Amino acid sequence: MILLFKYLSRDLIKKKSMISVLFLFTVFISFMYFFVHFSIDKNWLILNEILEQNGNLSADEAKYYTALQNNQILIRNITVAMMSIFSIILFMFMKNFIHKNETNIGHILSMGFLEHDVIIALVFATACFSIIGSLVGLVLGYFGSSILMNANMETYLINGIVKGINIKTLLIGTLLTTAVFCVVTYATGIGMGRKDVALMIKHMDKKEPHPGLIEALVSRFPIKDKFKFKLTMKNISAVLFIVVAVVTFNIMFVLSVSLFFSGKKIIETQTTNRDYSYDVSYNNYMTNNNQSETEDIYYLKEEGTIELEGDTLQYNIVGLDHTSSLFQLVDKNNKAINIEEGIILNPELEENYGLKVGDEIHLIVAGEAYAIPVVASAVNADLKTIYIPKQQLAKMLSQNSMSYNGVLTNRRLEDGVVTTFEDKIATIQRGLTSNKASAVINQSIGVITGCLLIYLALLIGLNNNMKSILIFDLLGYNNREVNKVLLNPHMILINIFFWITLPIGVYVARGIQIMTSIQTGDYMPFQINIVTVAYMLFILNLLCFLVRALFAIKIKHIIYAERQAEFLQEW
Amino acid sequence: MNNVLLEAKSITKKYDDTRYVLKEVDLVIEGGQFIAILGHSGSGKSTMLNVLSTILKPTSGQVFYKGKDITRLSKRDIASLRRDDIGFVFQHYLMLPNLTVRENIQIGNQKENNDIDLEKLCDLLGINQLLERYPYQLSGGEQQRVCIARALIKNPAILFCDEATGALDSDNSKNIICMLHNIKKEYGTTIIFTTHNKEIAKTADRILQLEDGQIIEDYMNQQILSPEHMKWEI
């Protein structure tokens, strides 16, 4: 059994580029998980202890507590997503490994080993590989967590943020992930022994291969040289892998770019059509009968609850009776919105919860429930805020229409709590960077992962064509012709798959971002534009070009060294 | 026939539901013989060897090993049979490339108690000096001798050789055949050898000739040729 393990693990290690990429994946997954948890676990424990002892936290601590909670949700989602992707890759890699090594495995079975013995040896190799990868990730995560901790310290102005991890997290990040990958490997091997050992040794299938779906599909397209595509797509699992890789690349890239730009978008919306210097708020309701005589905007603000299907949201309800050059609500077309009877939405409710003009919102204000229709949606509404006419809100609060508890102004008022516009934006900015620091880092790793996946899928696809390439060479085709016939279709295919799966990628990425936004309670507007798509296409083709060039060099070396027969023989 | 080791009853093998490779073959093999299965390419000799040796399931029929129907054994029992009683030598050596010669031989033995000494066996096969080398450092003949050692290290009752000299030159082929005969003498191993080479068949105790999946001739060789005197003209 030891020799069997030795043989299989050495044979796995021989697949250097594949193993390196898979190893990087495990390191990335582990790193992402641990770098976040090293900066969370101990602090989460400390804050919980403070909560238990004192019953409450300071304002900064409370914000930090929420951020820690959000980061835990984020990293859980990202880890699950990354592990799912990795499991698919591992499954395909192991299937391919078993298929390519069928002769030797058949030979091993002929010596009296069981199929189970082979699978266990592969599982054991996976376990070693995964444990080493997760430990490397753990060490890197330990050091990497300092970045997130420093960001948190600067953001929340909390001293005494400490690095630490709890045992449960440690076990999940190392043993549980390893167990999952072992199960995947085990599943790959099931059914290996269904084939007769003699057929495995001869690397033969019981039935002659029949042209299938791909051939039928290619035949239907009005393209020149259909045979090129039939050869390229002859291995359905490799084609599927390319599709998976492209979809993952799309999702990761769109998500990453969107997350990166969502912060900028928020700042943009929070500064649009605002020209006031001070936001003055009062603890009590004030009255001013000359409100309409000034440029200042007098508003009423009250916290209320929006009841959605299966969800309740704490929201600010702001009553306005007019807007001015100091603050103007605008719609998607940058057209000013008039304050009229009904609710003016903010983008979060529209994007994350699907509310739209004409819908009725169930609102609880001052203990009373109201059903109010949506009359408009303002792209530059304050975060966590909806607007209704001031008179309507005053009625709900049993105040007269001249009451207010806040003013937007350019004058320095002496009474009330004054927040400058700059401070308000700085606070939003602080919240954005802190809450999304780990998300952005993780998404960057996600992008690298997507790129690695493309590299891997393309390499597998091209490797599967190695035999055909060498046969073409022996038939007298020159390098350029061979590349044209067997390598270029891959590049075309990958671009076709990119465009076909782009809507899926965008849809899924948007879904993930909305889900994360809802779970964390932070609005993250989904951002995509033509520049993003062009950028993605550029990176994708750059990767393709790179892999193609590397592969072409490899083929050239084989041909120059006249080693074609070595790669062509079945045995 | 008290010494029956292997018996095939009406074995048939077909692929794709229509392509018959073996048709209703009956066969009885006694222990301690060197049996040559002779036939042209596509005659069904390898298929017959594979069915007899448990690595290919027949479409119908039964194979008995020491009276036990081995076509109905569980996977575990088949593995145990292969582990203890059956050795294989294939045409294309099939050494595990990442293991040394010594490890390649050792992997063939999973028995706890084994009376065959590795050094002595390697001495017999002339590969003692190669034990720490890797397969890529060996010639074809050396690789095949290592494969024979791997098959024999567990002291199997039967050694199945599928065109074991098919990839070798005449000198190496002759050597291998000589060694197999020596092994039969030394350990009493039953050897079943498929070949298309009539000279090799002449050295066997019994010759089975196959054509189109059927045994057309089955006879005890009355004029056994000593392997040293084989004329290697194919």
C-alpha cells in the first residue's frame, strides 16, 4: 500500500503545472479564510465579553462589532464559493488523471490491489496536498491579517485590536476543507473498477467511440473547416471545463470590478446635487413659520420600519416639503424629482429588494402602520433613507406642518448638532473602506483564481489535442498550419464562450453582490460598464495568448527532439 | 485428471453485442505445464488469456480455478486471487515509471509470508545489478525481466504471459523464454503464454491454436524444443 501511494503521489507530482495551480488554489482558499479570521476571532470574543459584562458597546466598538460580523458572513460565502469551484476542478483533474493512468491502474489492479486501494491512495495524496496548502495559507494568513487589522484600527479608532484565531476556525480551515476535497477525490474514483482490467490495461473502451452531441452541433453551424472544431471539442469534459472556467472568470471579474467601483458610486451619489455645508439636527421638534423664505431645507427625520416579504428594515424616513439648490433629489435621467404624496425610494430598496414605482410600501412610524405607494426613485437619496412629503410625516408624528428636526444649510447655525458635509462624506467613506477591505482583497484573489482557472482549462484542452497535433506534424503539416488547425479554434471557442456566458456571469455576480449586500446590511451598488467588459476581454485574450505560446513552444520542442512517437504510443 | 488447475466451460466474449472474440470455448488446464496459446493477431488469444486470468469478464460461460467458479467471485475475492495465485506479464512491460526496480518488484508482493527470495529471483533473471535503477534506465529486455520478477515474487500458481516477447528482439526474446522455462522448473509455476510465434510454441508442453475465437487445435507437444535451440525467424 505504501508503494502504491508512493507511485500514485509521484505520478501526480509529475504533472507539475496542474499540481502547482491546484496547490495555489488551496493556498488561496486557506489564505483568504485565515487572513480574515485571524483579524476577527479574538476581537469578536473580546467584544462579546464586553457586551456580556457591560450590556453595551461604545459607538466605535459597535461599528467594529458590526464590521466583524459582516466580514464573517463575507468570508463564509467566499470560502464556500471558492471551495465549490475548486471541488469541480479537483474532480475534473482526478477524473482526467485516472483516465490518463488507466493502463497503470489496470496493471495495479491485476496485481491484486482493489479499486478501493487505489482510491484511498489518491485520497491520501489529496489529503497531504490539501493539508500542506492550508497550512501555507494559514501562515500567510497570519501575516496578511495585519493589513486588515491596521485598516480596522484606522477606521474604528479602536486600540487593542489583537490577532488570534479559535480552534473551531482552525479546524474548519484545515481539516474540514481537506475532508471536503478528500470526499471529492473519493467520488472521482467511484466506478473506476466497472471496466474490465484487461480493457483498462489496453486503455480501451468496450464500445467504439461514436460521434456524439458535439459533432452533431458543429455540423449544424455554417462554419468553414468544421473538422478543426470537432477535433478541438472532441473531449467533452475538457470543453465543459473551459465553460466552467470562463463562467468563473466572468463572475469573479465582474464581482471584483463591481465591488471596487461600488464605493466610488456611493460617494458619487452622496455628493450629487448637494450644495449645503452643514446638516444641523435637533433632538426636539422645532418650528419655523418662515421656512419657505430661505434657501435652507428644513426637514423632519424619524426612524421607521419598512416591512417587506419576510424581512424588516430599519430606515430613516425624511419628510421634505421642497428641494432647492442646496439639495435636489434626481432620478436616473438626472431629472429633478418633485416632492409629492407618496414615497421616494433610494437605490438600495430598488436594487436589493426589487421595489419600484407603483409598489406599495408597508411602513411603521411611531408605532403606526401605513401603506404608502412609491412615486419615484432617487439615485442620490441618502443611504438607508426614503423620502415622503414633510406634511405627511408631520401628520404621522402628530406634529404641525411647520415642525422640523433638521436643516440643510450653508449658514453656521449655533443651535443643534452640526455635521459638516465633509464630515458626513468622510464617515461614509470610512464605512465603505472598512467594510469592504476584506471583500476587495478576497475578490482580487478571486480574479487571480479565475485567471488560473482559464490557464488550467486551456492547458488541459490543448494537452488533449497533443496527439492530434503530433499526428498532423507526422502528416507533414508545418507548425503554423498545425497551430491554425488545432490551437486557434481554442482561442475562438474561449471568446465565443465568453460572450455566451457573460450574461450568466453578470447575473450571478449581481446576485452574489446583492446577497452579500443584504446579509451585511451595507448597500453595494452593482457596477458594470463596457470598459469592464473590454478589460475582461483583454485579460482573457492575454491569458489565451500566453498559454497558447507556452504550449506551442512545448510542441516545438517535442517535434525538434523527434519525440513524437513517445507521445503517440498508447502504452 | 486430478491436477486440474483451471477449467473454462463454454466461454464466449463479444463486444458491441455483435462482435464475437471468443465463441463457446472449453478448456482444461493442469498444473505445472507450459502452455502456448498460438494464433494470429485478432484470433482471440489475448482475450482468452484475459478471461482465464480474471481481468476480463466473459459474456457467458464459466471459469473454474481449483474447482471454484471465478466468474462469480466478488471484487474482493478476485483481488485476493490475483494477489496470491496469479501473475501477469504483458507485452509492453508496464513498469511503474516512478518506482525503482526493487520497488517495482516489491509492489507485486502483498503476501505476508513469502517463500521467494527477491535476491535469488533476481539472480535467476539476471537483474540483481539493476535493483536501484529506474525503468527509464533499463533496456526493453531488462524491463521485461523485471516484470517477470514482479509477477513471480509472490510465487503464483499460474503465470499469464500475453505476448511477453512481442516487443523484444530475438536475443532478448530467447532469453526470456529460457528464463520462463527455468522458472517453471524451479518453482513449478504453470505458465500460459500467448504468442503468434511458432518457434516459441514449440518449446511448450501443450499447444492451443486459436482462430476466429475458437480452439482449432489442442495437443500435447511430443517434440518439445529446448529454448536454446529456437530458430528465430518470424
